[in-house]
Amino acid sequence: MRVSFIFLAGLLLAADWPQYTGPRRDSTSAETGIARGWPKNGPALVWQKPAGTGWSGPVVSGGKVILFHRLDNQELVECVDAKTGKEIWKQAYKTRYVDDFNFDDGPRATPLIADERVFTLGADGELSAFDLSSGKVIWQKNLLKEYQPPKSFFGVATSPMIAGGRLLINVGAKGAGVVAFDPATGKEIWKASDHGVSYSSPILAKIDGADLAIFFTRQGLLALKPEKGEVKYEFPWRPRLNASVNAASPSVSGNQIFLSTSYGTGAVLLEANKGELKEIWKNDDSLSCHFNTPVLVDGHLYGIDGRAEAGGKLRCVEWKTGKVLWSQEGFGCASLIAVDGMLLALAESGDLVLFEQSTKAYKELARARVLGNKVRAALALSEGRAYARDGEKWICVDVKK
């Protein structure tokens, strides 16, 4: 029997993975029955399809999987059956985005599925809403043209979130740092702050008794009430180097908020209390996340420390103190999902890795090469099937017993 729960946009199935980092936007899954090891050749391949460029992760809802990618000069939204990979619908529109650093010209932001709609945000700012069942375009608007934010380094990459009935985006323009849209029409509801845009995606959490949309913008922490955009907390936290980004999402436990970046700045744990923030600890030695979001499990953070160029170290860090409990050198950047007492990782190398949830030492349970290298799209998990992609293909593998 499936367990259901109320979250951001209404009733969701616990097995769904409808947005960036999962149902609660915290990279944790309630699923059980995950295999604690794989055959020699890795988990069974359920299906495989060609994919275009991009770092946008797959999302899953109601037996449908959405992939947002680029083929030639078009950004493509493709919907397939989760079990078979059979195409249900696809939509495409032209894009002119060119990456200034020749990394990747595809979309970066992971789609959002909510209220029978699919929301996507393209690399050149095209915000779109599609009908989940048919793929029909409901509305589209270009945020760069409408709000004229300063140019960012690697295109638009923040993944959309719905909170308080509003579709929230870190746009990054003066007076429009965060903008709330009507999900049904795309009409602006409110805009707030001068915070610049980052590569981090927001979360929703209850802080000091209030539901807040929590952003890690280019300047630092920005926590707002989603209904009207009232700013409740701000905290500057960004590298001094201009050629830098904030990219990992915030993490929250109770009234405490964790932020982490790289470029010689590192992490800070803040405690909110009646409109004020207190630093619990900060350093550049515990868990300095370049772009992967860490996972918080039972008072401990599992995440990737260090720049992608240096390979990245997998670490377990005590939440309340920042103490490093163990470190696995050379693991590389990876997206992580906590599930069934373990952690499932999709490494930049293309390896799918399963390891023990342990504060004592790194214990690897299984590893298999499932994709090519330079994998940066987030992993998705739904009904015992893991969905992943690189710049050439997207796959579904069975990770249940």
C-alpha cells in the first residue's frame, strides 16, 4: 500500500520524485526494499533512450518521467512512461543559449511537476508551463527579457519551486531578486529584494513557526514568506572572488539553516530566533560544497567537499559542530539520495554507487558504471527505479531487491 502525504503543491504519492532533490526537496526517500548489493554488471537496466545536452535532472510523477534537454537549437521537454520509456508526448521551442565557457549549452534547471502541470526554466530564461497529461503549452514567458537581470556566468539554473500557491524563482534583478508567479497563468504576483541570482535551488521549511521559502542567492541567505514575499531573514554568505557561484541548496533542521559554498568561503550553520540569526559554527574545513547539495540524515550531513576540478571528497559531518567524522578521497562530485538506511550516489564519473549510512566510516556496498563521464544532472528515485542522464542518454535502472 502506498503512503501519501501533503507537501508543497497538494497531495503527492510518497514514491513520486516530482522536483529537484525529491518530494521534500531534501534528497531523502521514504522507499524501502532497496537492494544492498548489485550483480557484477550492476543494477538491471529497465530502459534506455537517447538524450541531448544539459544538466537538468529527470523528475517522476504518476507513472510519468519528464526529461528537459537540448537537441540542436531546441530545448525539448519529453514525457515517457516510467516503466517502459515509451514516449507519451514531447514539446520543443527554440533556444539561442551559448555557454561562454563551452561547458554545455543545454538546460540546467530541473523541472517541477505540480497540480498536473510541468514547469521548466531554460538556460536562457524561458519559463514554461505544460499540461502533464497532454503536453499542451499552458503559458510561457522569458524572465531575462522581462526583468533584465545582470548576465550570469553559466546561464539560468535555479530549479522552480511552488510554495504557498506561488511559483517562486530567484530571478536576480533589481527589485526582483525573487519573483512569485501564478502557476496557472504565469502572471506576476509579487517581487522582492535586490538579491542576485545564484545556481542554488530553494527549499521550503518551517522556521520559528512560519513556513518560509529559503533561497541561497548570489549574496547569501534570503528567507521569505511565500504568500506576499515578506523578507524574514537575510545573511550575507558568498565568496569574495567575483568569478564564483553559490550552487548547493540550503539544508534545514528545526530552526537551524546550513549554507555551503566553495571558493575559499565554506559553510555556516545559523540558528533563527524571533527574526534574528545566530552563528553556531562556520569554517572552510568541514564541508565546502561546489555545486552538489548535501543530505542531512539523523543529525549528520553527507556531502561532497571541495571544487569539482580537484575531484571532490565525500564526507560525513556532524551537523551541530561541523566535525568531520570521515572523508573518502577521490570520490568526485555526486548527487546523493538517502534511502532505506543507505545513500545512493550518482558520481560525475558516471558511476552509480551505494554506500552505508554510517557515521563511523565509508562502507561501499555496490558500484557500477551506468553513464559516461561529466554527469552533473541530479539523480531521481521512484518505486525502486533510479533515473539518470548524461549528455547522450537517459536511463532507468532497477535498484530494488
